[in-house]
Amino acid sequence: MDRRTALRLGTYGTAMAAFGDHGKLAHCVELGLENGKSPRRFDREPPPIQSSWDDLLEGVTSRKDWEQHRQTLWERYLDLIRDQYKPPKPPLELEIHEDVVVDKLYRRLYISYNVEADERAHAYLGIPLHLEGRAPGVVALHGTFAQGTKQAAGLVDNPEKAYLDHLARRGFVVIAPEHFVSGERIPPEGPYVTTRFYQKHPDWTAVGKFTYEHAIAIDVLQSLPEVDPQRIGAMGHSLGGHGTIFLAAYDSRVVASACNCGGSFFRHEPRVLEWARDRWYVYFKHLREKLLRGELPPIDFHEIIALIAPRAFLDVSGLNDGNPLVQRQRVLVLLKVSEVYELLGVPQNFAFFVHGKGHSAPYESRQLIYAFLEWHLQPPEVTQAKLVSG
């Protein structure tokens, strides 16, 4: 490869790798940077962006191809979470333990319902007052916080993570379910310790468990007379963020979803074994032996996110949330997923926002998430701009 070819096909780093220090000088001369000159600009077609995530659409050129490939990914996804080992779904038998009015804007109920024959989950439920007709419902998933439901309700900890309160004030009916090792169900070993779960369900996965329970939270929403069962959304932060991805991929009732700082990947993740750690919170226990041998699962997060298409999905992340190199891979993942939405003719249903505020839920991220859910779930008049009259 000669110097001009390398400069045409690659980046500065490509040229450096090809030509060393001499290549660096040649590159500067080529761009007109020597002696303080302004860089010379080139008018040419941009090169395609290639990455290891391109396998998402390998051999897929049509919607029919995608539907066939999607079926394969769907089967791999169910196998990843060990969905075949979930228990039969029990009747809800919903109970209300607390009912208060917040700022004369919405009712906040503390409820419980069955998730297994011998197990009940608790959740906060926000129902706006003065609704005109049925409203959209949203499942709001908290992060790794012991009293995550209280956090989502705005009763403790960081008010930036009070998603139930924020969304109920915007006219959504919101359920904030407890993660199964938090809140009322913290095991004796401590919050988020999954030891007893795997003793009870040795062949299932923690991811399968929380995805199954979050789907039951949708059942709760759809049972309410205030909720339009055709307008269901989901959102979450951190653990609740990748919980949102898993739920939206799993349950087609989720029309629009938003993940904030949620999850990583299997490939290109130096700490991939954390997905199958041998302590505390174990996502996929059955993967540990394979990961120790360097074998990754047959499905990764670009493919799981793509299962959400054509339904609306927004990803919000921080480039400095953990390993910056891993987070830059996330951008490549999302660019590839966008091609699925383009193939399906709904590019407007996919978006991502990347910031530099780390693992957080800052103002601009929250406003973007809430606006995205409004645009996809609320009536058009809620988000339509209007000309000034008079």
C-alpha cells in the first residue's frame, strides 16, 4: 500500500502504522500542515464505516432476509436468558398498600402483585389526576439501589432518578417495580445477592427473572382502566437501562423504550466475566465456564437491541462511563443498529445521544428521554409546535 492509498482509505492512525515517523511527516505535508499552513481539504466520497458489529446484517439485503435472521436471533436471545425455565405466570391478585395524592397532580399507590406462585413483587404506581381518556403507561426501572422503588418515586436518594414522579407529572401512568433482590425482597445476604435465586431456579438466569417480572409489570399497567393498553413504554437507568433493553426485546407490547447508561457488551469488553461473576449479582450463571474458556455467547447486544426494531428505541450513554474505549464501541453498535431501522423504513424510531457526564441521569438526558416517550406515546397535539396567533 502506498502513502496516498493509506491516506485515502484510513485515518491518521492508519497512515502512522503504515509509515512510522516518516509517514507522520508525509501525512502532514499531504494535508498542508507544514510551516503553519492551513490544512488542505479534499472533496471526496466518505469511506464506509466498518466495524466488528457489521455481522448484524451480514447477508441481509431485504426485509424478508431480516425477518428470517431475526427469528434466529430471537431463538438465541431466549436461550441466552433461559426463558424455557421461567415458572407459570400466576394471577396478579393486585393489592394496594398505600394511596396518597402528590401535589394535587397524581396519585401515588404502593402496590403488590404475584410474580410466582409463592412470591409477590412490590411497586410504586403513579396515576395522573384529571386525565381526559386513557393515558400511556410506562415501566420505569431503577438502577442498582437497595430501595430502588422509593428512589424512582422521589422519596429517597437522588431526585434526578425520580422517574416515576417526573413522568407522572407529564401525564403518564407509571409503574416502578422493585428489582427482585431489592426493596421488600432483599435477601438475608444483602441487596442484589442472587445466591438464593439460583438455589430456587438453578437453570434460569437473573436476567430472565427480571425480564419476566418486568413483563408482568406491563400486565399490571394494562389491567388499569386509566391506561391505553396499546401505548406502553419502558425506560430505565444503569441496571434498569439494560433491563429496558432486555424487556423491549422480549415483549412486543413495549411500543417505545429508552435506555440510560445501561449495560455493556460481550465482545470487546475486558471485564466480560462480570456478566457471569461468582459473587453478588450474577446475570448469567450458565455462561461462566464458557467465558472462562474465552467463548462468547452466540448473540451480543447489537443483536438484542435490533430485536426491538421497528418499535421506537432511544439509547443515552456517557463516553466516560467506565472504559472509554468500550463506550466508543457503543457508538459503532448503535450506528449498525440504525441500519436495521433504515432497512425497515422507520429511521425516525431510532435515536441515540452520547454525552460526557459519565454514569448519570443529567437534566438534558432526562428531558430527551421524556420527550422521546411523549413523541411516540402521547397524542400528536402534545408534541406539535404551533404558530402564534394574533
